[in-house]
Amino acid sequence: MAGNLLLAGALQRAREELFVPEAQRRWTAGAVVYDPRADNAEIIFPYSGVAALLTPVGSSSILTGAVGCDGAIGLLQAFTPQTGSTVAVALSDMDAWAVDRATFRKICDEDRPFADLIGRYVEFLALEAEREIACRSCHDGRKRVAGWLGHLFDVSRCAELRLNQAALAQMFCVQRTTMNSFAKALKQSGALRYRRVALSLGERTELDRRACGCRAEVVQARLNMDLPTSIGEQDGRDQWNVGSDRLVELER
């Protein structure tokens, strides 16, 4: 099993070409997974862990998206000469399949349904970034942080994220003292557990209760765009299901 929702949409013959030991990659928490300013020749499809998409603004970087087993990193550069500025940083230990650009383009040429799926996912990333900008302008920071943390746990398939409060404060563009009050409130409610350099999920329903509705809207947009939310094997091609209101844990 691929373990990645997008790669599950590729035909069996493509998966046989992709899923070989030398295509596996691993990053430790805090490592830069992808930097468009470097010579990145691979498309990265995580199957465990999560990377934050951080866009530089002045001397800091803000969170504009996150990619785990639900997506891929480096897709824009596979088809265009644009480099962009958004960097992907691992928030937990992360395992992934890596595909060189030439092979990826070949698979898309030979498998049009997969190419269409990739195109919809790229559109979804743009929508997610737009939603984050609107959320940042309209909603209380506590609710925004709760919503994003829930999403990060969803797509990471990890029970723990290696994040300290200083890193969280930078990602969400708030003062560290402000982030400390956010984290303290989530911990006291039972929604979150944390120690110095790690966050772990507590009571999920409490975390969702404290979140704004933006992440739910993003999940609904994913469903509306017919993007995969779970995996099942059938007739040589993994079929994606779109009836869930939350990413479900994949079969390994």
C-alpha cells in the first residue's frame, strides 16, 4: 500500500515503477524537506509525518499550508520553471516516496485520470492558502491555532509533533507569550498535551470544539473537488472515497 492518497490514484503499473526501496526518503523533525531555491529534482509524496508550508514574509515565515499523507510537495516545479518561495519543513519525523520530475511527467502523460487528480490537488492548495489568509484576518488566534493543530494531527498520522512554542509562534505570526497562553488553555482543557519540544493530541473533540470553522470548510472543499480522503483497493487501481468528513487513517 502506498500510504499516500494521491499516489493511490496511480495505475498499478505506475506504482510498480514508483514503489521501490531506493524511492523512499526520511527526514527528521525540523529538517527542510523542500526549498524551491535549491536544486530540487524530486516530487515528494509523504506517507507518514507532516511538513508545514512556510512562506517568508520579511524576517519571519508564516504557515500557508501543510502536506502529509494527503498530498505532495514540489508539484508546481514539475511542470513550470517557476520557483516560488514557500519552503516545506518537517514537523515530525517524515517518511515519503520521492519521484524524479521526468518520471512523474511520464506517468501523468500515460495516466490521464491521475494527471487530472494532481491538477485538482494543485488547485486545492491554492484554495487552502486563500482560506488561511482570510482566517488570519477574521478569526481569533486561539480558534485558528486549534483548527490548524487538528489538521496537522490528521494528515501526519502521528500522535506527536516536534514543535516548541517558539516555532508555533513564528508559524502563526503571534508573540511567544501569546502562543504560551493559547497552548496553556488547550492543555488545561485536555485538548492538547505538550512538553518542551513536542505536542501530542489529547481529547480530539475538545480540540475541534475550540477551532474556528475554516478547517471544516477546507475539508468540505476537498470533498467538493473529488479529492481522495480514504483508500480501498479495487481492480488494479486504488479507489478514493469522498464521503468522510475527516481524513481517515489509511490501511498500511
